[in-house]
Amino acid sequence: MKSSLFVISGAALAFVAIVHAQSGRSYGPSRVWWESGQGGILPWEEDYDDPEGIVGILNERGAVHTDEHPFFQALGTNKRACITCHQPANAMSLSAAVIAKRWEETEGKDPLFAAIDGSNCPSLPQDARESHSLLLERGLFRIALPWPPKDVRPDFKIEVVQDPTGCNTSREFGLKSAKPAISVFRRPRLAANLKYLTSEGVGEAHGIRLMADGREPSLRSQAITAVLGHEQATAPPTAEQLRQIVAFERQIFVAQSADMRGGLLTENDGPSILGPNNVSQGKNGVLFEKVSYAGWQGPGRLQDGLQKDFRDSVVRGGDVFFRRPFSLEGRAGATCATCHNQNSGTAWMNIGTTNQASADLPLFRVTCDSGKVILTQDPGRGLISGKCADVGSIVLQQFRGLAARAPYFSNGSAKTLRQVIDYYDERYKIGYTEAEKADLANFLKVL
């Protein structure tokens, strides 16, 4: 299949040919969107086009027969399945571009756009495109959380300052409804590479909890919540269904497999952090500091100036990611990897993205018992813990398959990786040079 994403010419076209020759296949499979209940096999390995090259998936335990598999079958009443919001072509997440395309292809009828959370509020006219604007433009789903949280006495009060969707002031769904809730809007997370973040089935590993606010302690609990909520099931999944969902989520791995400029990223003696196979291989499955690029850059490689320049840039970007120090919340010597190494143990932190006013997102005033006042789009972990200290804190995302799943940050506020880098540079006064920013962006694109 030839993808419309690859409209290129000249030198860049030569590198597409290189990847074709090295991989022995054309870009992308014939099936890009997986519908719930369509059946078939998700292969052991599969590649999908993305805006920068190819994203690859690997099923560590072999091909998955999706017929009757609860990750791929609708368990609720709205015809959604887990696969609806965790597409292989989008690194087991969703990109805003693919969401918008899906709207056009189905005239807004796909289960993806279910009123419960695929629209700005269920009370809005569901046939209207503007009722789904946050999902279509930012890739955001509505997350309704009870307030106050169960069995918690919050040390802050919360008020609605701005409510462009109407859901937080709704008599049916809002803060003053019969079941008081706060609606926030967030990006879907990767349902992949989870072996490194969770223990088998239940409990925590490395101090990390699941979801943007850390409300889920395990894949099992998350699956139950998702089936009852996102899929609007009338009963929780069975023990066997839960076992299958968790087993699948722990055996699927995703990473970028090829770059239009850099060529194939999965060569046998290439960098040990690139490609889904390396992600699945234990210690090489997490980002770590000592990475050898010798074989990747070595003599005899099928590459010319463009490919070599890009690969050299990736190497320099890796140095920036792992070794370029800056001050993080008053601590000197931090690097990008301090928080974004998969096994670093970081749970949640406030990086400031939720504290910026935006005309299309709700705005809340949080008044802490201490007298502190915070304005935020999303109180984050604070909605679960009830602690003022957690307001605005978000569980950090893993950095894999980034090129396939824009936009970025929990609220979708960065459309490009360069915007992500610019945000961190400004917030933490890092002082990256333009060359460092370009190199770091190239490094992130190949993860």
C-alpha cells in the first residue's frame, strides 16, 4: 500500500527506497484502522506508516487471534472495544489527525465518537462536529471524575471559572448534579510496553500507577473501569476476559521502526534502544544512558549524506536527552532522562501544562485550606488524592512511538515535538541552542 503521508521527492525518496530494500516490504499494511469486532489476526510483527516513517508493533508471545478476544470485541453497549482508542497504527494510542479522518470517513458515526466521552458533553447535539471539537482538534476524551473523591476529605475547594463545553455546570453531569463530577479532557495513553510499568495483573511496580492522574493501581482495575465507563457495559468483564486483556497489554510492544531520513532503525547491530524488538528485550527495553551507535554509523552501511546527517543528529540528540543538565524544581543536574526513563520510578509531577488558560478547555479555581489559590484546566492527581499539593500533577508518559501519536502533553497542547521541547526549554530555563533542539527532536522521533 502506498500511503498519502509519503508525498516526497528527490533525496528523501531515495531513503524511502532504502527502507523498502532493507525491510523487504512496502510501507504500511493494507489495514490501518481496526474496528471493534472485525476479527482477523494481529500479526507477530506489523508496520504502519506515520508522518516520520514507520511505527512498528511486536507481539512478544506471537500473533493474536482477535475473534472473540475481549481487547478487540465490544463488551459494552456503545460498540466500542479497547482497540477503538488504542490503535496499532498510532502506537496503541490515537493521533488527532487519524481521529479527524475517522470522523470524515464515517460522518461521525464511528463508536469512537460515543457521547459518553467522545464528545465535549453528552448533552450536546451529537451529530454536530463542534460537539466533538476537543477530540477532533486535540485528541482529547472527556474524563468525568466524582467530586469529592470517595473516602477522601480534600484539603481544597474547587469552583468552575470557565466552562466552554457546558459539562461542568450541567445539571445532569456537572459539579452540582445529583452525582457531582468534574469533567477534564485528556489524551489516551499507550496500551503497550506495559511490562516495565506494571506487575502481573495486580499491584504496582516501580512506584508507578496508571492513567494521567494515577487513579488505577493495575491493568486489571483499569480494564474494569474502561469497560464499565468508556464502553458503557452493564457488567464488568469476566475473570477470563480480564486475564486476556491484561496478557495482551503486557505482551505488545511498540516503537518507531524506520525514519524517512534515517532509514531502518531495527538493524541487528544498531542502537540497543531503538525498535520494538529492543523494547521487548528486558534491560534494553528501557531508556538508559550508555548507548552504542557504533554499528549503526559504521562503514558499509547503505547511506548517503542525508541519512548520515540525520543519524549523526540522533546521536547528538541522545546526548542532549541523557546528559544535558539543567535545574529541575531547584535540583541541579537533572536531564530529560531523569523523569522520562521508563524505570525511573517517577509517578506524577506538575510540569505546568495544566495551569495555562485556554479558551476551549474548562478552567477551575482551586482554593486550598492553606489559602493558596490555583487556576487550572485539570487538577490532575489532586482529583484523586484530594491534596492541594497534587493539584495539576500528571503521571508522566512513556516516550515511545511519538511520531505516530501527536499531539502531545495530557491536554494535547503541543502539536509537534519541537513545541514540546520549546515548552520545557522555556519553563525550566534550560537554554538549548537551536542545534540542540533540532537534534533532540530527531532523537525523540526515532524512539
